[in-house]
Amino acid sequence: MSITITDDCINCGACEPECPNHAIYEGGKKWKISDGTSLCHDTLSHNPIKKDTYFIVSEKCTECVGFHEEPQCVLICPMNCCIKDDQNIETKENLLKKKLFLHDAKK
Ligand code: SF4
Ligand code: SF4
């Protein structure tokens, strides 16, 4: 499953640089699959998921599988507002496949 950010976010920005998938964006920012991945051809800009707080793109979040033992945003967030997203439940196997899709694409 992916992680999501609740409305308790205080916009400190600590989580964003910790994400190995560039799945975290500041509120109001457009996001792309190509940001921080090897899918450099997929440069379509998507509208922000949230305007006022940081948000996580579930299509890019692997719960840090393939990089770290624990979700890095969950560890660093001072508000404990990075939580499991019950709307996006995925197995570890699928998260690993997502990681490979995002980062090991043939160019
Ligand atoms: S769990 Fe990992 S991959 Fe997902 S948003 Fe947080 S830091 Fe990024
Ligand atoms: S670390 Fe937590 S409080 Fe800070 S921007 Fe990220 S989600 Fe928001």
C-alpha cells in the first residue's frame, strides 16, 4: 500500500527530500511520473492532489520498498501525519514491481 499525508501536515518540508521515488510534493505543485524516476519520457504534468498541504502520489509511492526497510516519510515526519493509505493497499511484491517499473525502465 502507499502512504498518505493527513491534514495535520504543517508543511515543514522534511519528508520531501527523503523520498527515493520523488512521490512527495508540496501542496499546489504539479507532479510528474518522470520526476526522480527513470521514466523520463512520461513528462505529462498532473494537477496537485492537495493545495494546502504536502501530498503523496500513490502511483509513485512504494512504501520505500526496494530502498529502505521502513517508509522514510513516516520516520521523519514530526507530526506523525504520514500514515498508511487504506484506499491504496498493495502487496510487498507489487510494491517491488512498482519500484522496478519506476526506476529500471529501459531508456
Ligand atoms: S513511503 Fe517512501 S516512497 Fe512512499 S512517499 Fe514515503 S518516502 Fe516516498
Ligand atoms: S514531514 Fe510531515 S509535517 Fe512535514 S511536510 Fe512532510 S508530511 Fe507535512
